[in-house]
Amino acid sequence: MKIIVLMKQVANKDAILRVSSDEKWIDESNISHQTNESDGYALEESLRLKEANGEGEVVVCTLGAQSAKTVLKDALARGADRAIHVVVNEPNKLSPYQIAKTIADAIRDENADLIFTGLQSDDASYGQTGVILAELLGIPNATIVIDLDRESLGDSLRLKRELESGWYQWFTYKLPALLTIQSGISQIRYASLKGIMAAKKKEIRDVMPEFDNYASAQKIEKVYLPLKTKQTQMLGGGDVKKGAVELVEKLKTEVRVL
Amino acid sequence: MSILVFIEHKNCVLNKASLEAVVAAQSIGKDLGLKVSAVIPCSQDCALVQEISQYDLEKVFVAKNEKLNIYTPDAYADAWEHIIKQTNPNYVVMAHTYQVRDFAPKVAARFGKELVGDCIRYTNNGGKLTLTRRIFLGKLEADVTIEGAAPYFVTFQAGAFRGDNAEKGSSQIETIEVEVKDLRMTPEEPFQEAKASVDLSKSNIIVAVGRGIKSQENIAVAQQLADALGADLAASRPICDAEWLPIDRQIGSSGQTVAPKVYIALGISGAIQHIVGMKNAGTIVAINKDAEAPIFDIADYGIVGDLFEAVPTMIEEIKKAKG
């Protein structure tokens, strides 16, 4: 059994973002990066499925600049078997269909039984790369997966999808299939020292993609700080305790809940 | 020249987000001079069809096939492919629900297209739409245009339009028998995990905690504030995922939707998935270390700083105020 896990490098959750000078993206210099949160859960779930199955291979794949190798190395240290790096210097310039098409071309010949991704990226948040990729590879997709029935793994896999407002639903999918994984599906393991050492011997294959012209791309014209819909009264002016006193005063006199 | 809008339902009960999509489609239709028709995939004599036909729409298409009885991405994608090929719309408009996220990119891909997803508004630039969506977990907004030929696929975030603004009128009902190929997945019945034992939708005041609370032990700090205010305690998703609070305390798209008189967000950054569950609160208070956290964009009152400094002072002051 072969599982491909798609992972993306994104800006760190706590990074202070500045709009780039052309106003089409953020200024990526001098910001720290991390693995996209839900992609980490996708990797964990693939490792658990392989362990439960007793055999198999977990191949981790990213599309991104050379700096995205950190994501792959980290995944290899956690237990992935090998890695594919689709090298694209400015991935933010690609639209979701182009990203899916480029990844499809890079992994098609792997003939994976399962492909896992996070449910969406925390930067562009398109939330559709996985679904388009499944369609391009001619395999079914399940999104926002929150549990796997690992015992059921065979020619098919039983999985639990999250619906809205606390509803859930189980589906049985014929394999091969592509699953997008929800954050919080399981506890993510740390890389062990042994894992980190072993990762150094694992293969990372670079793929240099060619791009077809894609006429239907969505194009980011301008990036900016959100337009405020509300006037926010900022309290305390940097003095938190003073802010707290002012806040309670407001709750009493303006909001009138005390 | 037309717009198709998707009507989502479970056993012929409308998903209200679809009415917001109808409003979006009607508004775009007016701006661009396009007629709007609705699409309802259903296998039976859908009770919803009459209800939807009371809106100002050109047509209500009922996509019929027995495989549309219970939702699957394969059946819905096949039905939509059939309808789009038959009607040649310029735009396909949907609400950005979990179900739409599951099948809409697949439909778009069959036409060599992608979605402009989760939009919060649009502007009309001389007959072409500029769509605005949030990126970087809501910290930034992006204006987006679509190139190439129609159809264009657009989804709107919950709350981007008001469903009760849907214009009434009358529309013609047309049934289309759609082809659905073999399904590659077998659905079971949807179910509710644990019936929410706490109904936060009736709370007057809510104190909600996010990642900024840092540990399970610190939940007590928020609980004390809630007690002082006579408020209910709630949380964002990561807190419930970590099981620091039970899932029936979760606010957001995967949890409860609330509109209390006051909502106090402690250490909650304000990811879109959380905001959709609480943005209709009367007064929103945000306390967060990160001055750029998106929660401040929707807050009425904000304090930038350590919640562990602010909360004890608040409790003291509340006790004084209550005498």
C-alpha cells in the first residue's frame, strides 16, 4: 500500500505579515515558516494507517521553493519513507488548478492507493487543490475527514466526514482515493532523534515542472489589510490593567450588562 | 446569459446558507444583466421546490436521479456537469458550505476551471466581477479577478449576504433527468455525535477561550471571569480538539452558532471558521497579545496584551461594580 501525503510550507501562524511592494502577496523575506497545520495531521494519519496495516510506504510531496525542503525533512524525520519536491520558486503565483495539474503530473506514475492532504492551506486558503487533483487523476475525493476506520482498509476504506453544526457521516470509498484531513483528527507525534538521523539517508527527489498556459486562472490583483466593518475602541493604550478597568466601565455604562 | 445558484438541502430541508447564495446571485444578476435560475438536486418530489419557486428566479431546475437521494460528491458532480452542459451559464454561484467544498471544485475541474472560493463581497468593474476573499487566516484580504471564458465558479462565505433579502417573485419549475455514473463511495446516514447538552445559542453573555489560554489548568481563569459575569464558557476549535473543554462548548462552523448580548474572546485570534459562529453577537470584546489578530476587526472593544493580566483585574472590577 502506498500513501502520498501533500504538504505545504506556509507563513508561521504568529508571523507579522507585511504586504509586498507590488501589493499582490506578502513580503516573504524575513518571515518564519511552518508546515501547514492540517497537512501535519494528514501526515500523522498516513503514518498511523501504515502502522495499522503492517506494511506500506508513505511518500511525502510538496510544491514550493527550495526553502520548503524543511517541510519534507521534518516529515521524513517523523517517519515518512521518501519525498518528492516539485520545485516552484513562487508558488503563490500559481492558481489552484495549476497547482493541482502540476502535482498531478509529478505523482501520476506513483499510482498511489491513497493521497492525503490537509483540508486547506493557511495562506491562500483555496481549499480545492486536493479535490481538483483527485478529478485530474480520475479518483474519488472525500474532504474534511475527521476519522478513519483503519481496520476496514482493503480494496476500500471507511472514513468519517465532518458536516456542519456537529453532524458527521461515514462513507466507504473505493481505492484509490484522495482524502483531505481535518486538523485535530489525532495527536501529532514528535520526530525522535533516531528519526532525525534516519531521515538523512532518505531520498528527496526534485521534480522541475513545466507549466502549460492556463487561461482560466484567478488572479490576485491587490492584497491589503481587511476593511474594518466596525469601529473598535482600543482600551488601555498598552497598559493591560488600565484597559481591563476601562473595559469593565464600558460593560457597565455603554453595554449595560453589569 | 445566466447565473445558476445551488440550493443545498438535507432530506428536502433547506440549508439557509443557500438563500444567501440566492441573494448574491440576484445581486450579481442585476449588476451584470443576467437571469438567475436555481438548481436543486433531489431524487423525489422535493418539498423544497415550491418554496424556492416563490423567489424572483427565472427557473428552478430540479435535477432528478435516484442516486441523488443522499449526498455523494460523485453524484452531485455528475448532476451539475449535466445541468451546466445543458444550460451554459456564465456564473455558477454557491454558498461556501462543507458540502460545496466537497464537490464544487470537482465540477469546476471538469470544465477546466477552478473556484473563486469563500468570497466576502464583490464589485462590478464594467461587467467583470472583482471578488474579495480573505487570506492568511483572515489577516489580509485579496481582490481577485477571473480570466478566460465562462462558466465562472464563485462561492460566498456564510454571512456575506443576508438571506432574508432574497427577492420574492415567481419562477418556472423544470425537471431535468440527469445522468449519474457509478458511484465510487457508499454513504451511511448522517448523525449527530453528542447532542449538545449545553445550548449556547440562548446565552446572554459568553466568555470564550482560544489558543492564548495555553493550558488546561488556565481554563479556570476564564471560568472565574464567566462566573463573575454570570456568563457561559465557550471555546474555539483547538481547545475542544485538545479536550480542554467538551465539544458542546465549541463555537464556529463546526460547532455552535451564537448571538449573545456580549461575547468576550480571550486569546482567540479569530480564524474565519470561528468568526462565522459568533460575529452576530451584540457586543464583541477581544483580548489578545497579537495586535494584528483578525478578531480585532470585528471587535467593539479591544485590549492588546496578556489575558492573564487583564482577566484578574476585570474580575476585581466586576465585583466592585456589582457591589
